[in-house]
Amino acid sequence: MPDDEIAQRLRDFREQLEAEVWPAATEAAAEYHVDQVTHLVQLKARIDALTWAIDHRPRERAKIGF
């Protein structure tokens, strides 16, 4: 699978997660579900790490000939 296609799939996955995380976190906070909020915030941190990885990936894979 080409790198650009992988990156696009990861971006789509990230957007889907972000769309689900914040409404769930808001609802959990309103109901004082501290553990659930904690897990959702950790998930958001992972989403941010995914975003960073996508934005800083090499444009081309190194070609090593053996």
C-alpha cells in the first residue's frame, strides 16, 4: 500500500476518533465518570501522537539495496 494511502487512512481514522471522543468525554464529565474521562483524555493524547506521526513521516522510504 502506498505511503500516501496509508497516511490518508490514518487521517480518516483520527478524524473519526476525534469526532467520537469529545462528545463521549463531555457526557462522562457531566455524569461525573472520572475514570471514563481519564481514559478518553488518554485516547486524545494518543490521537495527538498519531497526528504528529502523520505530519512528520518521511516523504519517501529509504531505499537500501542488498
